[in-house]
Amino acid sequence: MSDERAFDEQSVRRVRIGSGANCSSIGSVIDTLFATAVTGASIFAAVVAALKAEPIQVVRPGSNDDPLPPPGTREPESPA
Amino acid sequence: MIVRYEPWGAWVKLESTAAIVALDRDGVRALGLDGGATWRGPPRSSAPLEVHLAVTSRCGAGCDGCYLDARPDGVEPPRAVIERELDAMRDAGVFTVAFGGGEPTTREDIDVLAAGARARGLTPVVTTSGLGLTEVRIDRLRSFAQVNVSYDGPDATYATVRGFDGAALAERAIEKLARAGIRVGVNVVLTQQSYPRLAETIERARTLGACEAQLLRYKPAGRAATVEYWTRRMRPDQARTLGPTLRALTTAHAGGGVSVRIDCALVPFLSADEELGQDAARLARFGIFGCEAAGALAAVTVDGLVGPCSFAKPSQLRAANLNGGYAVDAELGRWRAYNDAPTEPCASCSLRPVCKGGCKIVASFVTGSHGPDPECPRVLAYAKDRAT
């Protein structure tokens, strides 16, 4: 199956590393911000390799007959 | 991997490496998938990626600045209630559930709840004070992906934040968890007293076996919402140095040291950094989240109500109705609407797409309004300019 996924790294818009374990505010790893270009590239390469190899499970939250978007709904084409 | 469609593509939780990835539509198609109604229907607000779940309000630590005002006689929701909330998180497509409280390790069924979260495809993590963490209690934490111990600094520094001398107990807990083979991190609350010793604190945590340090801004909620806040919050001159401090920490711990995380409320402080303050795209690419209250982040109180974050007053939405209800709740929508279009000076800030206006909990306490973060260096400079 992995050979069938012709994956372009440019499609990876964001990578959030780690699980964190704080219960009061959302955290983000910042090591990568200061990493060398080589290290940064290796992170994305590892992600792409995982995307090509891991089995897929799709979750389908909500339902198709949800009402019109409420205030605060984001526009498409930009990750939240 | 678990794929959750979004109007712009999909969020993907990887299993072989601890990471969450945003893919555009072409990337999703490369997986052989199609977003269907999510891509072609009207855009709708997404469920949170991460939920902070208060599994008890019981805690005997008595920390001065407890945001929940947890007490020894707090309440502990029945297991069945929490399991229904976990069901709702699974149905909504939540990826991570962070157990908190109160002191979550006082629950005798914490292991059952963590295993239940895993069985539902959720990644469970937990925060503990480390006080009273016996071998039995440690053994109950093995299903968690990570356990964070509250540790604001060695010896007297800890007491300046929490009001009691618990540093040695927290250190012992970090050691015991690491020795038990459990992935352990530390939560470090940054105050004007603890910030100067941050490098020493993280190095100490590393020697005890911690693999990660989560830096947290001190926030005026619960028992911290008093006049004491003004004597504990980071000073403006300290806030402006956060970028260089983070650079030094990551350099010191590169190649096997402690990984460093910042919380959502610290992101506005990066506006003072010459390099990062102008590069929201870089922050976004590496998954930095600013204020995601009612967006990628939600909280569930011990009463089962959904809030924008753990520090905010909850909405009337019941956690059991998270799937479906999250997108249409008016109060949660109000938070999202502001974050999507904050007022000046945030509106014109280059960091806005990531920062989203800074911490509204601080803003509400300090200025009385749901507006720009008054402790952000850029907001302070803007206010100074307008005053002259």
C-alpha cells in the first residue's frame, strides 16, 4: 500500500510534535523553531514516511445535515 | 493514522511517531481519500483537537495560584459520566485528552479511564502535582502517553509559585516516574520569581529523568485571580526576553536533553523577538498554537460543561453533546469569532494568524474586556504610542 501513496511534502502544512501532558493550556514544542534547516527537513521527511506507511482510519465527526455555520467558522483552505 | 477531514484538508494523528499533521486537500487525496461533504458543504467549525478534562476537583496540595480553586473536599464525577464524555470526544474526532483536576491521581479508576481513552482512539496524558504519588498510584499511570509533574523550580523557587515547600516531593515524583519507565515531563509556571531560574530548573528536571518541559504563563484564574497576580506575573522586561531565553534553552538541550514547549499564552511574548516576531509562517509550519480557546482546544469541567479553555467560564454545552454541539454553541462561537478577527493592534500584527490575540483570560482580568492581551510587548508599545 505504501508504494501507492505518491506523497508531495508540500502538502504537509503543519507538524505538531509530541503529545504534551498539560491539562490547563495548549502547548507546542519549540525546539524545531530553532533547529537547523537539516533537522527541520528531517522532521518533515519522517512525517512523510509515516504518512506513506501507516494504516488509515477516518473519523467522521458531526453529521451532513448540520445547520449553517455559526459565528467563528473559519474559511476553508487554511489550517485551524 | 487517524484522519479527520477539515474544510481545508485534514488533520492526521500519526501512530508511529507522536505527531499531528495538517494536510492540504492534495495531500489527503494522495492518501487515497476524499473529504466528501466536509470539503463540498458549507464550512463549519471543527471539533477540538485536544480536550482538557477535569476528572476531579479534589486536591490537597492547596497551591496559591490554583486556576480551578481545587480543595480537599472537591467532587469526583462517577466513572460512567466520564466514560460518556470520552465517547463524545471519540465521536467528535478529538485526538488528545489531558486529564487534570484537581489531583487526577487520587482517582482509583484513573487507569481504567486512561485505558478507556486509548480504546476510543484518544491519546491520554495527565498532569499531577506528584504529591502522594505512591508506587501503586504510579502503576495506574502506565496507559498515559506522558505524565507531567508540576515543578516550578528547585527549593525556594517552587514555594514562590505554589505557596508551600513541595519541590522535594515533586522531584521525587519525577524520579520515580522515570524509573518506572513512564515518559515524564514537567510543567513550569513562569512568574517573575521563577523565570530567572528557568535554565537551572530545566537542567534539574533533566537530571531527574524528565524528557520535556512545558512552560506555562501564570494566569489570573481561580485562586490566582487576586491582587497577588500583579506581584507574580512576568514583568514586561522579562516577557521581552522570552525568545532569546527559548533559543538558549533549546541550544543547551539539543541532542538528547529536555524538549521545550511553550503554552498558548506565551506566544504573544514572541512578538518582541526580532526573528520569530516577523515569521508567523514558520511558527505555523512547526505547529505552534496561540489562543485556540473554543477552537483546537476545549475544556470540560467536573460538572461536565464545555469551556473554551480550562481558565474560562464554561458554556452551557454538555460534554456529552460535544459532537455537533461544539460547532453551534453561541458562547464558544463568540470566542472563535474574536480570535478570527481580533481588534487592533492584534489585527495588523504579523503574528496574528498564530497568536490570535493572546490570552483572553489575562485581558479580561487586567482590562475587564475580551480584547488584546495587555501584557503582550507589541500591545504595550501600541498603548504607549497612543498615550503620547
